[in-house]
Amino acid sequence: MIDRMSWEPLRRELDRWQAAGRVARFWLRDDDAIEPTPDLETMLASTGDNAIPLTLAVIPGLTGEALAARLAEEAGVSVAVHGWSHTNHAGPERKKQELGGDRPADIVLGELSDGFRLLQRLHPARFLPVLVPPWNRIDAALIPALPDLGFAALSVYGRARQSGAMPLLNTHVDIIDWHGTRGGRAEEELVAELLAELEDRFAGSDEPIGVLTHHLVHDAAAWDFLSALFATTGRHPAVDWSAAAKLLKR
């Protein structure tokens, strides 16, 4: 159940932006897409009904023609490269990572090159040359090689730090409680995080605010949160939900 009062602080902050003649830029990234599913249909319907551009981080090694056919007419959807197979190659005592230093760099980069070309072929009108590392982790030594593979940007999690090798288009608010219920996080926590990001941008940062979702694990709380988020921000004059391609051009 959505508590509309819990959204009041966010509405007041957006009204402050409007009064100042400013517009906050948001973007939406949804990870782990592979094939058409009922949950993907729910995500496409929700974003489509609210005119929210959606970037799907698709796992190249696990996807195919079925997803390509489903997305062919979805003009508001773009497809980014989500690693290769979302396989953990880190040791048992380390955080999960596919694009790490546990394998030779030429093997990892070869997989990324294959993934890039596969998704570019499957989704010619939707393809976005952005790498989304599984678990939002990539060995820093690999980053300088990404432009030669065709990548134009990297998308991980957290406030962007300057990177000379690759532009960053990051996410900042993850709606899933990975360490608890593995469903949607508490609405009050998420609203507070969005408010903190907006206050940071109002103070001077020009970084778009990225919302991160995972449609395959959404429960009722996650879907309810997205519904309320889109209802609160979708038509507010101080919010611009931007396509990732538009943000990259900046």
C-alpha cells in the first residue's frame, strides 16, 4: 500500500526546483533482461503508459531473437550491454564480479566485444553502446580498452567520479533490498534517497539521477513504488525523464 504522505517531501523539493526555474534530469535502468516475460511486460506497460524512457541492460550470452522481436516496436526502450553471461568469476571470499582480474584481459574483452556485436545486430534501432557491468563491478585495468570495442560510456552504481578513459552514466537509487527481502525496499527509504540526490543536484552537480530496477525480482512493493514514482514525477514540470542516448549526447 502506497502512503501518499510519504511522497510529500519529494513533491516539495520538486516544487522548489520549479520555483527556481530548474529541471532535474532522471533516467531509468533495468538490469538482467534476457527474454520476454510477464514481469518484463509489466515494466514495459508501466514505463510506456507514463512516457518514461527505459534502458534495458540485456545479458548477451543468454538472450536471443525472442527479446529482439518483442522490443522491435518499443520506441521508448534502449538496449545496453550487461556483461556477457552474468557469471561470477571471483574467488569465494570476494564480491561477485564477471569483469574482473581473475581471468586474462583478452578473454574478458573478447566476450565484451562479442556481446556488443550481438546486441547491436539483434537490436539495431534500440542499441546503446553502453557497458553495464554485472554487479556494477569492473576491473579498472579493463576500462581504457572499452572505447576500442565501440563502447561510448560505462554505467555502474553511485555518484560518478571523473574517469578520463570513459564517460559515466551511473545509477544512484536501487529499489531492491538485496540483503533482506530481495524485493522492493521500504518506500520511505527510497523517497529519502531520491530527495538526497535532488538536493545534491540543486547544490550544483549536473549528474542525471539514475533509478535502478530489476524487473525479474520485483514484488508488489517494488511495482507499487515505481507506480508512485512515475505518478509523482512523470508530469511534474521540474522533472525530465531522459533517454540514455540523449544524456550521452551532453
